[in-house]
Amino acid sequence: MSAFVDSAQLHAKAGDGGAGCVSFRREAHVAKGGPDGGDGGRGGDVWLVADHNQASLLGFRDHPFKRATDGENGTSKRQHGARGVDIFVPVPVGTVVTTTDGEVLVDLANAGDRWRAAEGGLGGSGNARFLSNQRRAPAFAEQGEYGEEHWFNLELKLRADVALIGFPNVGKTTLISQISKARPKIADYPFTTLVPNLGVVRFASRPGRSDNGTEFVVADIPGLIEGAAEGRGLGHDFLKHVEYARVLCVMLDMAPDVVISPEEQMIVLLRELGDYQPDMLDRPRIIVGSRADLGPDTPLPEGVMPMSSVTREGIPALTAKMAELVDQARRDAKVAESHEVVIHRPVVDTVRVERIRQNEWAVFGRSAYRAVRFQDLTNDEALAEVVRRLKDLGVDRLLSRAGAQDGDLVTIGQLSFEWFRDATAAGLDRGEHHRATRRERLARQGKLGDEFDDE
């Protein structure tokens, strides 16, 4: 039998980008056809989508891994690789996504809200992309970018219209079975209910006309005890499902043999709600005296509606009151805001520089990693392209401001090199630094020719 699961973990792995192709046009009667390598396809993304057809996080308990497909590699004749397919993972409305450290990332509060959990890697550019007047036959291409990969914690907070709140064994589960078609487990001992039960109530304001009424969801919250707001008795696990309820139905036990008086029950329950989330006390609420048939002589506190699930005394009036308050709360919410589907995307990373140790630096940022992702960094033209990209990103300026000195070791992703402040060859090792400096000097003197190429 399926169980209600309100917390789970998710491992999201986006698709890797395809690699760019190194290819040159080779056809009969076509001399020096030029580069024609195609680009790699982009990897697929992993999206979480709030879906009202999902009731719990049960599907993630045994299958937490969700992966999008990789992009395909580019081929010759400028044929680009196909893009990876995005994967859309349905989650219940009210799912809160946090990091493994507990930082809240997104709250998918309404049906249709989407959040990109992992972004696919960009495909690498083929060598045709690097053709220019100065570079007529580029023999290098980009590697595809790795897709993002993360672990997340998922937590479900129910979006019910009415939440039934009370001490253990006060009759909440019996009530929900009376006013809806829900059939939860009912027993005569405390904490029979360990997970919330949901029931849909259809209230017709005119008898025989089911289309002229209100339909709302009632949540049977497991019994609260004193200290629940501090986590006692799984208090936090239970109270989180009350956060988004429009109406609170506080049930007091009116049986003659009750240990805690109805007045004390109400004081404790309202205090726990206020300690957990103060604005809960401002929401519409109904105070119900449960099991009133067992104690006819028990005086009811002011404003308490008597009710008995056995004799059905007070249940029609209670259902009508719930429907009235839910309708009013919905109207107020509609006036306050008109909801549109929200698409959440993480903030784009910026390039940053950090000192690892003396004379060693590391550059972080997705755009910096992308700038050095080439298949063959021993190729001088590829290395020159890396230098140009890093300059455009302002890496040289960031390193200078951070205090990097000539000859310091800089690491970007899987690439490490000696850095020099000289703009002619910034980012190259010492040998290439002297080579580039000499090339510039000879070019100024008009002597850049065979004697340099013979090196």
C-alpha cells in the first residue's frame, strides 16, 4: 500500500554538452575547402514542476536519481549535434527545495510553477566557428561542457483549505471520514494518525444541487502536544502542514473523563501555533467541541461549536461554516494577488578569484571554465583563443587586483598555467611569454617572416 511521504532527497544530473568537431571540407575539385566541423548539442536540463496530481514525495524515496540526456557531438559538413532532451519531474504543489545544508532554494507554491534544478552543459563549438582572416585553418574545437549535478532535499508542505488541529485521539480522523470520502485508519489509542490525511469535502448550499456549492480540501493533522513548536513529539513535522491552510479548525475534547480541560486545551493549542508561526493566529478559525454526546453536562467555552461524529450532531453546521470561511478566504486571496505561473532559474555565476596558497590562485565561474574547454590546448591557436577569452572576461584584471605576481600559478578548471601581467601574453607559461614578446617585436620591425617560422 502506498504511504504518504513528505520529505525525500533528489539527485539532479543535467546532460553533458556534445563536443565540437574538427573537420575540413574534402571534395573532388575543391581545393582548400576550409573548416567545416559542426557544433555539439546542448545537454538537457532537469526541471521540477509543481503538479496538483501529485499527492506526496513517495516516488523519490526509492528513485531519487533524475537525469537528462546528453547532447550529441558535432560532425563534418557543419552538422550540429542534436540537443539533449529536458526532463520534467512532477512534484506535489507545496514542495520546498533546500540544499543539503538546509538553505531554502525555492518554494513551488502553486500548480505549474517550475524550477530548473540542473542546467545542461553547452555544446562545444566546431572548428568552423573559429575561422577568421587571421586564422584560415583552425585545427581545434571545443569540448562539450559538463552538465550540473546536485543533491537536494525536498520537503512537502500541504496546501489544504482547512486544517484539523487538536490533541491526540480527539476525533479528527473520525470527523474527516464523516465529511469526506477519505477512509483513514481509526482506533481508540493516541497517535493513531502519524501522517496527514486529506479529504475532499463537497458542500452544496442548496440541497440536491452539487454544482451550486463549495469544494475544499480538509487535512487531518496528527495530534499536537505541548511543546510541539519546539519539535517535541515530531511537532515540526506536523506543524509544517498547517502553514498554508486557509482556515484552522481547532478541536477540543469535551468528554467527561478528559485529563486536560477544554479551556486548557485551547490555550495550549493556540500557544503552540503562535510559537511556531505567529501569523497563524490571525487566520480564520473554528473552535469545535468534539465528542459532545459523551458529556452533556460539560459547559462549552464561549464560541465553541458542539459536535459528535457518532450522532452527527453539529456536523452539517460545521461543514457549512467551513465552506463559508473557505469561500471568504479565497475571495480575499484573489483580490490580494492574481497568480501567474512562475519559472525559477538560479542566478548566473560570476567569475571570481581566490588565493589557494602562496603564489597559487584559482579562478572560479562557469564562464571561465567554458573559456578553457578545448580539445587540444597544445595547439598554439587554441591557446591564443583561451587568452583572448580570459581577457574578455576580465580575469587578468581580477588577478591583478587580487595581488597576483608574475610567475604565479593559476588554475582554471583542469588547466594550470603561469600568469604574467604583460598583456601581450597574459596567461601563458614563461617560454611562450618570451616567444610572444619576440613575435610582437619582430612584427614592429617588419621582420616577422621565415626566420621566426623556422623556430
